[in-house]
Amino acid sequence: MHLIQSAADMRAFSNQCFLEGRSIGFVPTMGALHSGHISLLSKAASENDVTVCSIFVNPAQFNNREDLLKYPRTPESDLKMLEAAGCTAVWMPQPADMYPHKPATGFTFGPIENVLEGTHRPGHFAGVGLVLSKFFNLLQPCSCYMGLKDLQQFLVVKQMVEELNFNIRLIGCPTVREEDGLAMSSRNVRLSASHRAQAPVLYRELVKAASAIKNGTQAKTACHLAIAAIESDSDGKVEYFEAAAMPDLQPLNSLPEKEEIALLLAVFYGDIRLIDNIIVELN
Ligand code: AMP
């Protein structure tokens, strides 16, 4: 497995792959890897000649300094997992290499940025857009694999890829869960034992709300019931639990007329913020 640090070395690796006619499948991550990340890598490996996984805790996408400082970093076990998964190259850039100076170029994404994560994490998607556009330009992957666990992120990046004509196939991959339903997340290791035991209520309530909506309950009512259940059955403090139209994630005003909607949540356990979602097919 190649270990690459500088942007220049990444570009050289990419050029070499191009000359050899080898397709690159790219998996961008912030490290502290788990089976969810590895599922993206396995899919990339099955569809490409070469896989590149980036590990970069991108300062530009953190609106909360504390969260950035406390974000788990486990490079040794990450490298072992990637090696075992057959990853071709790991890219671990340094912030000073990615951002030699504060960029003056910025990203905005319109309505999809003004809801949910966009409202609660101002500047987050601008940071995601910035780092991914730099990664895409340096690496020139054929395909990029992202998790639907971060549904809004996936939809924002899809919009960016289409609008800026990146020649990249963006693949959304299903959320990998623990046996008790909790979505795998690098942040889960920071949960206390008690909060870890309580957190599966999130997915249970997503599933329950999805089924209630399918059976005719108003989306708003189903969300209110879910919020009440999460806050009474656990220490979770709900930041949002909302139904949104797919694929623009705009609020549903009344009974959904759409064929596909999403239920999305962000919940705090102590200072750990977990997100999850479920896509609901109607009819
Ligand atoms: P992160 O390291 O949290 O930035 O995540 C890197 C990529 O892995 C993103 O595309 C995430 O959506 C994806 N990912 C994170 N958790 C999961 C999961 N449980 N299942 C599938 N993909 C995931």
C-alpha cells in the first residue's frame, strides 16, 4: 500500500495511473475508520483498478473548534484496516499542504444548504465543497464513493459534481449499522457506555416514523412522536428530527406528495452529536 502525503505526490500518482490506463476509485474520509468506511472501499475496489482512501480531518468543515480538536484520530489502526482491505494508496495530507493560505474562493449551494445540517453547522458544506473540489482536481478519480449516512452531504456533493462538471461518477453507498441498529460513526467511540446503550433508539424511531408515515400518519406528527420518544427513553437531546423532500431536502409542508422522502435527525448525547437518516419510499 502506497502512503502519500503531499499534494504533488498525489498528482504524480494520479498521472501515472492515467498513463497506465488504470481507473481510480476514491474514498474520502476523516479517519478513525470502521466497517462503514471499509464498505465504501470494498465497493471501490470491486469497480476500479486502483483505490485511494484519503484520511484528512478537514479543519475547513468544522464550525466547532472543540469538535475538531476532539475528533478521534487513530492512524495506526486505520492503516492496518486499509491494508487488510486491499487499498492501493492512502493519502494523508497535511493541513498546511492543503491550505497554504486561507482560500478566498468559496462555495455556496443554495436551498439544500439552508436546511438541517446547513442551518445547524454554518459553513460546514462550504468546507466540504472546498476540500472535495481540491481532492477531485488533484486526484482525478473516475468514481468517488460516499456514504448515505451523511445524506445531505452526499446530495450537496452530487449537486457540486453536476454543476461544476467534474468528470466523476459519484456513488452513494448504504449506511452500515451495528447489530443493534446504531449507524456506525467515528464519533460512537466517544459515547459513554450508558449513552452507547441508549443510542440505538435513534434508528428504532426512524424506522417507526417511516412505517407510520407509510401507513398514513402526517409526517410532522410522526416526527413529533419520535422526538418525544427519543427524549423520554434516553438522555438524547434532539437538535432536529425532520421529514424532507428528496432530493432537495426541502421541508414537507403537509402530507407528502412525493414518492420518496427522507427522515433525518441530529441528536446530542452529552457533547457527542450523532446524525442518521432513512429514506422512505411512498406507495
Ligand atoms: P467520515 O470519515 O465520517 O467523514 O466519513 C467518510 C465517508 O464514510 C463519508 O462518505 C461517510 O458518509 C461514510 N460513512 C461514514 N459512516 C458510514 C456508515 N456507517 N456506513 C456507510 N458509510 C459511512
